[in-house]
Amino acid sequence: MPVVIDLLNSDPRKDAPNGGDERPRHPEKAHRPDQPVARKPDWIRVKAPGSAGWAETRSILKANKLATVCEEANCPNQGECWDRKHATFMIMGEICTRACAFCNVATGLPHALDPAEPAHIGEATAKLGLRHVVVTSVDRDDLADGGAAHFAATIAAIRRLSPDTTIEVLTPDFLRKPGALEIVVAAKPDVFNHNLETVPSNYLDVRPGARYFHSLRLLQKAKELDPEIFTKSGIMVGLGETRNEVLQLMDDMRSADVDFLTIGQYLQPTKKHFPVKEFVTPDAFKAYETVAYSKGFLLVSASPLTRSSHHAGEDFARLRAKRRGEDA
């Protein structure tokens, strides 16, 4: 019988005193009242990681001293992705300057950028033989450009060391960082991804450091700067949003010319994080997918376990094929 884990409750740091470190992992959340962590339904189960492919990927990442969002956000798909030599690199450190109520990435004052990191990312991409790579980051509000130049350097290093690899970036919102988006788009990633995360009415409670319409405009402007780039965005459901709000968000994204939409189930990392309001059924996800396609998205991924970079390589191939079919 396969071993299964209770998603996002498998991180030993969350139950250890001070989060398993000398200081709390989420000091800004320590004062919040405990929220009950709801039991997950049967359709939200995965095998525990531990295959030979997973171990090899982990070894390469550790040897190059690289962080991944797979680990830092405790992604439920880590075992599957690492077994297939897929990983989402998280650059610019492991400490975020934001304190989103849903996120399991540590918050605090980040360390200085590592100038060798872009080369390490390129080397790991080549060693893993990645055909498609996803590069994301923590928010770096402390940097004048929000880390845009570091994204560009990482893209350049991957192009140099693994020239056949296609590149997807999942960026912060670069709020109040004029010129940052232009730096990233000029580096020519194949996919520009920025997640809206949730509907506008939830932003104050769930994503207080961000602005919905700024994020939407970021996606629109990326396509304006480079009409050939694929744009992508994702949301979580189960945060108390209504169906009509999700449908309106889809319309907003299409108005911004977003090509690819991902929708996944929100899972509460710890009792100090925002509580799950609803476990959305697989049938409801399928209905969202059907509606989204009818609104004109090139590609839609909607399921309880969908995450922004899950199956990103295969999805990029499908995106490119669909665009070629439309252009034919």
C-alpha cells in the first residue's frame, strides 16, 4: 500500500518550538489566534517523496546550494516533480519581505544577494538535463529593482549553460519598482508568470502587501512589451471567494491578455495561517476549467493539486502548439 501524506501538514518545522529554528519561521504571525486546520478530503492525497529520482534531484540541488519553492512552500507535488527531474528554483534567498497570510515561506530581513547564484542555477539546469525550467523568487522589497536584474542574470546564465532549455519566470509584483518589469522582459524568458493568488475582495486579509489591479496591469504590460511572450497567472480557491468572483477574475485576466490560467486548492500550512474556508470538489474544478476555456484562455489547469509550476514543461509545449495552431 503506498504511503500517503497529509498535504502541507508534513513539515516538521511547523510543530517544533520556534518553527524548528532559533527564531520563529513566521514571527509576524506568532501573535495571531490559532485557526483550526481542517481535515483534508480523500481526493487530496499524494505519495510521500523518496524515489531514486527524487533523491538524485535533491542531491544536485543541495550540492549547488540552491533553494526551491518546492521545499520552502512545502509543495504537495514535490515527490512527483523531483522524480521527473522537475524543480522550481527560488532565487534571492529563502526569506521574504512580505507576510501573505497563506504562504509558508519564511518572513523577515533577507540576506544580501549571492552574485554566484545565477551561474549555480545554470549549472544545475544543465546537470538535471531540464528541457524547461521555472525560476521564482521571494519578494525583495528591500532592493531598488525588486531583484529584476538578478532575474535577468539568471535567465542569461541558463541560456549560456543550457541553451536548449526553455525558461519560465514566476515573479513578484515589483510594486513601486519602476523599470523592473522591463528588465525581466528584456531578458527574453519564454513564459512570464505572476500569480494573482485570489479574488480582489480577499486581498486585505490574504495578500495585504499586494494590489490586485497592479498585479493585473503587470501581466498586461508584460505582453505589451513583448507580444511573443506567453503570460500566465494562477489563483487558489477555498479562501472564501464566490463563484461569480472567480468568473470575474477570469474576465479581468482575459482583458489583460493572459494566455494560461492555473487554479488550485488552498491548503493551510499551519494553525497560524489563513484557514481553509472550503475544499472545492474535483467536479467544481472541472467546471471552472470549462468556463475558462470558453473565455478564450489558450491553456487552463484546474484541479485540487494544481500548482503554478506543476507540469510546467509539458504545459509550455502545449501552449506553443496551440499558438502555432491558431497562427496556421
